[in-house]
Amino acid sequence: MKQDPITEEELWRSVAVYFISFLIVGTLDYEGYISIGGFETFVWAFVLTAIHFTLMVRYKKKEQLTDNSISSIIDPFASAKKA
């Protein structure tokens, strides 16, 4: 089964997003802004990561962004000027 390169790239990027989401949710819980248990921290981090993954894959497929550079995502017109 061959995967789409955009999906595969975002899947690997989701590992870092999950770690950052876990730190953010954990910090919010520790500081008292939200009140959740230990296991729910993992679940909420996963939910945030899944949302990020879905939105990024849809956006990249819609805009047909196959370039891996962050500049093509931030300023798509700059990459069009180079071509």
C-alpha cells in the first residue's frame, strides 16, 4: 500500500506536534487553568494532534503543496514567483 507523500510527511510531523500538545495541556493542567486527570492529558494531546493533522493534510492537498519548505506554506506566492 503506497501512502500519499503529504499524508506521510504530516504523520511524521505529528510526533513533534503530539509532544508539544502534551506539554501545553500538561502545563495548563499544572497551572490550574484546566482541571483534568493524568490520563486525560494524553487523550487531549492526541485530540489536538489529530485536529492539527487533519487540517494540515486538507490544506496541503487543497493548495497542492508538495514542497517541504515552511516558506511555501507561509507565503505560497513567493514559491510561485521562483518558478
